[in-house]
Amino acid sequence: MPQTKFQKLMFALITVIITVPCFVFYCSSYEAGGFNVEVIKNSWIFIPIEFVLAYLCEIFIGSPLSVKLALKAIDPKKNDHMIVETAIICATVGIMCPLMSFLATILYNGIIAVGLNGAPFNDFIINFIPYWLQKIVLNFPFALLSQLFFIQPLTRTIFRTIFKPVQQSPEQVVAEKELVGAK
């Protein structure tokens, strides 16, 4: 999977490009009482905003912390790579779901509801934590299942297609093994 900083940024970009529309449509459908054409039309306004927020959160917070957290729980030398990848996905969801739910609460229940729709600001302040917790509870199952069974497999397939593994010479393989063994 991603080896260089550029590849890590591209992997995060692919993930966010797939994830953000799924979540915006999911959350908007919940708020509207179902998925329909109006939900799709109204959701396109929020996708660029959430895309920027999600990408920044993923590259600066979600990805670095989730890898550290997963590697504390799972030893990559003793476990199959699929177990390690699954642990990283679960850790990422555990970090990104509350974080993005927090930002969505500010965006939808604060900026849009109060600023654009004229809802009382006191209502937002008093109910911020319940709004946030409700978003976490609603988003977490969808986040975990969609990441495990749809988004990450698709992201990894796209990533492998774009960044085909370079064949290493036997000398490079030996040097890499020595480098890993030296750590």
C-alpha cells in the first residue's frame, strides 16, 4: 500500500473522494426522511465543504493516529496483512467518525441552522452535545460497515491500479530486509 508521502496523500484523497458523497447523501437522506432526487440536488452544495474538512482531518489527524493506534493493538510481524489493514480501518473509523460528526454538528446545526435558517443560537449551544452524540450514533455503523466492505476495498483497488508495484531487484529486496531488521 502507500509507501511514500505522496502515495499516502493520494490514498487519503481517493478515500475522501469516495467517502464524502456517501456520507453526505446518507446524512441528508436521514434528515429528509429518505433518499430521493431532492436529497441529491441539495447535497451537492455541502460535498466540497465536507471534502476539504475530511481531507484535512484525514491527513493530519485520522491517518497518523489510526496507524499508531492499530499498530499498538496488532503486531504486523505476527499477524496477516488483512488483520493489520482491518485494524487500521477500524481505528480510522473510531477517530474520524466522532471528529467528522463534531464538524458536521457545527456546520449543519450551527452555521446552517442558526446562521442561514434563523434557528435560535441558544438552542444550538444547549443541544450541541446531544446533536453531536446523535450524529456519532447514526454515522458509526454506516462508517464502519461502508469502510470495511465497500470504500476501502474500492480505494485499495484504485490505488493499486494507479500505483502498480515496482518490481524490485534481488539486491533491493535484501537491502530492504536488512533495513527492516535493523529497526
